[in-house]
Amino acid sequence: MFTNKDIEYRSIFVINCIHERSLRVSNGELLLEEQIEDSDKTKTLTKLPFQKILALFVVGHIRITTPLIEKCQKFGVALVVMKPSLRPVFFWANSAEANFLLHQQQYSLEKDDISIAKVLVENKIVNQKKALLDTRRKDELTNSSLSKLDECLNALPDIVDYNVLMGIEGTAAKSFFQSFYQDYDWHQRRPRTKCDALNASLDIGYTMLFNYIECFLRMFGFDLYVGVYHRMWFKRKSLVCDIMEPFRPIIDKTIRTAWNRKQFSEKDFIVSKGEYRLKFEKNADYCKAFFDALIPYKAEVFKYVQNYYRCFMGRKSITQYPVFKI
């Protein structure tokens, strides 16, 4: 499994291949090449020594050779190929598949144990509060929301019931959204209903975040369908839903900034059968905005998942579980 030395001496590389490129091995190095326009020749964009690669995330269209996969296997490089939406379509990692001990730990966790879930919810609310503070607004609604978030945080330690925990998270989220998006005629958060442009934008951003988090969890061999907060449901990757919770404010802030700068707007959507659908020509703009917001956090996300893995496997104290600060 990945160690601290891996983090110190090896890097996670994200290669943007929205325009088709190719990866190949030459003299023991990884070469990223691009076709020269109006020519049969290629040019080398960059060279990477395999000893320095911890994981290789390829976004977009790529041609992968057999020697590349062999080199990844030899040097223990995780290889992930993702669509522009960051949805993984191919994943390979040497150690992930055989981690049956991790699966045993996941399956043996008591259903009513919400201790880890409380850590995730607390981390999310703290980051929501930080996002609100970063707006530097002093209006009554913002101050009221900050007070409500504090109330939720103060109530968390005494919660022992799962449904009460869900209620606290829902109350915090409702209050946060009301003040954070108050300048954009916000009504309520309605996932996947696409009832307005802002909700549709959140759906797109959260989906990309979900895909991004899934890639890192796969690197450690987690059973993605067994969560600690979200209950098991047919075909739902509950653990991904869990781990993405503290990172949601990244998307919230990205959308608010984009709407402030007029990069996102209601005009980017068409309404069909009562649902807001992003115009096809705007897909690239939205994907790029979320891509640019998430990729700088690749090291933080990896370390978070690594520490979560170690705490979970070692049955460590809840106080030792990782915390992500936005």
C-alpha cells in the first residue's frame, strides 16, 4: 500500500487529453505526444520518469500501449482514464484488487455505528461555515446561517441516532444554501430534479466531484458500495457519497464565483419538460471550471483518503481521522 515516502518522492500527474494525445514508453520514460497538424509526425509534450509517478490520471481521449501498462505494473503506478466529466472509464492499480482485509473491515462495521459519519458531517459543516465567512457578508441572513451552523456543530457530539444526524446535516445544508446563494433567487436544494439553473449547476459539479473522489478510493481497494454514513442501496456507491461530503464546498464556492463573474448563467440552459438542461456547447466550459477547481486539491484528496484508510484499517480513535480544510 502507498506510504509516506510515496507522497514525498512521487507525484500524482493529471494529463489533460481533451484533444486526443498518446502515451508511450521510450528509454524507460513516459512520453506524452501530440499529432502535429497536417502531418503524420508527432511531437513530445513532456517526459516523466516512472520512478517519480505515484498515479497517472488521464482526462479525455488517449491511446495507451501495452509497454505503458507493463511499466505501471513494475513501478506500482495507478493508472486512471477519465472522461472530461472526470467519470473513470478505466482503472488499474497493482494493490487495490487484493485488499480483502479492508473489505472485511468494511463489512464488519456495525450498522448503527455513526461515529465516523459524525466526523464526516462535522467536517462538511465546518467547511460550509468557512465558505460563508469567505463571502465577507455581514447581512442578517448570513449571520443567522452562521449561528445555525454553530448550533449544529455544538449538537453533533451528543447525537447517537442516525436519523437525528441526518436531520442535523439537512438543517445545516438548508441554512447554508439559503445565505450562500441568496443573490440568485435561491429556493431550495433539490438534487437531480434540475428545477432551476443553480440546482442543475450543483448537480453537474457534485457529479464531477463524486467521480474524482471515486478514483482515489479505488487506489486503496475500498468496496465503494459500503458506506459509513450513506446506507447501502442498489448500485449506489455509498462510500463515495460519504467521503465527498467534506469536499462539497469546493463546488459550492466554484459555482458562486462563476455566477458572480457571469461565467455561468441561466442562459446556458434550455428548459425541456420542466427540467433545466445545459446546452451542449456549454459542456466544455462547465467541465473546465470544475476541473480547474478540483485538480489543485489532488494531493490533499490523496492524503485525506490515505489517512482515512489507515485509521479505518487500524480501528483508530475518531479523533485521529483526517479533516479536510477548504
